[in-house]
Amino acid sequence: MCRARVNSVQGYFLAGRFMTWLPVGASLFASNIGSEHFIGLAGSGAAKGIAVGAFEFNAAILLQLLGWVFLPVYISSGVYTLPDYMKKRFGGSRIRIYLTVLSLILYIFTKISVNLYSGSLFINEALGWNVWFSILFILVMTALITITGGLAAVLYTDLVQTIVMIFGAILLTGMGFSKIGGFPGLLAHYGSAVSAINLSSPEGESLILNIESVASSISLADINPSVDSVAASPNISTNLTCALPSSNAFVMLRGISDPEMPWLGYILGQTPASIWYWCADQMMVQRVLAAKSLSHAQGATLMAGFIKLFPLFIIVIPGMISRILYPGE
């Protein structure tokens, strides 16, 4: 089925423009969420709380900007790639070459390299393979699927990956909650999950104050943030290996001076960058251009936007749970 659609430029790059909303929407999600997100989002959740989930909610909104504002323009222009659109819009070949080279550089150094390394870590943990061999395996498999099947093969592969990622993450989240006593257990124990504190150091004193701040911010009477109770904890040692989470761990958008997620920086800094990523990046736009009609493409952005609400609950929160279950690691 995929091979039949790679006999022309449109067939190879846009899957013959025959795709329905389901594989396109799943591909939008899978193209964004990968091994680096499972590691990064979960790690950020363990360290700083739910703030990183704000990126996912922003993406859900900007995907609709792609579907209802940018996409009609792209489709009416009849282009296959974003560099082609820039050439048609502004004329000349230099801007197309510049955008192509810039995109390749950004992909190699900010996306592909990170994806390969994080993917190799997953394979190393699961199968025990060497990291370099794992990277080679990922490259060969990706090239084999893409070169032989074009975008159609990529879309169907992404659909399978989306199903596996979502259901696997939901299962993991359920297992985690069952071990800590549900969401009340997360609220009760996340703020004091720490591996080792040196109480005599300035860092240790600041961590004790942070315990008090966390406990007061979530108003839990069963948390005793006193120095004596912390000192009696089996996790206390002479080395400082894991700081306490932010006192705003359960707040997504925070004060303007917050180092993790200031609301002003989120609006003025992160949002414009995300508009480029979701609405003008070749990797994302190419997927919606493969839809059989504008309505299917818009349905795909609606689907992807809905799924983008999940990572906060099935990736970030499991990372927070991991801090409670494995405070020393």
C-alpha cells in the first residue's frame, strides 16, 4: 500500500495526499513526542513539578492555528515543502536554499542527535545493547522505512507508535499511582521526597526551609516539616545528592521572576517559538499536507491537540511519582 504511493514526487513527499485524519493526527503527535520527551518531561516533573506541562497545553492551541490559519494558505499554494512555499511567496531561489540549509542544521544538532541518543538509552536499558550499536540500529531502521515507503510509511508507523506510547504510558501511570496511594499520595509525599541532605551545610538549611514552604503551599496537615523530623528520615546522610522540588511544584504558570516557568516568558518567549515549530516547521507541515482534504487536515490538528493534553498526566506526573518511589536515584 505504501509502495504504490511513492512513484511520484507527491506520492513520496505527501503520501499521494490520500491520508485521513487518523494517521495524520497520530503522526503529528508521534513526530513531536519521542524518547527524548519521555526522558526530559519525566525528569523535569521529578525535579520541578508540573510546570513543564504548560508546553503541551500551548501546543494543543497552536495546532489549531496551524489547521485553521496556516494550512489553507499552504494547500492553496500547491507546494510540497516549506522551502518551496517561501520561494513561491517571495520569489528567487536563495531564500529556499537558505531555509533548507538552516532547517538541516537545526534538525541535525537540535533534534536528530538528541532523538538518537535518547532512543539509544531506551534500547540500552531494555535490551542491554551498546549505545553506539543502538544508534546505528535506529538509523538503519528509520532509513529503511522512510526510503522504501515515503511519507505514507512514516505516517502508518507513527500511528502504531502513538498507540503504543499512549497505552504504555497510561499503564505505567496507573501502576505508579497504585504504589503511592493515588493522587493524594502524590500531594503528600512529593514535596518531601529527597535522597540525602547535609543539615550542617547552607544548602541543607535552605532545603529545610523549602520543605516548610512546600508543605504550607499544599496545606497538608500530615506533613511535619520540622528539622528534627527531617533529620530522623532514613534518607538523610552527609552528602547532598538531590534537592527538594520547588514550593510551586503543583503550579503550572508561575510568578514573573520564577526560574522555571514565568508566565510572561511563557507568553512572549515560548509561544512565538512554538508558532514556528507547529505552524511553519517542515516536519509538522508536511504531515498535514498529506491529508486528503482540508477537513481531514483540520480534523488531524484537532485530534493531535486533544492527545497533546495527555503528556502532563502520563509522562510528567509519572516522573513526579518516580521521585517518591526512588528518591535516592
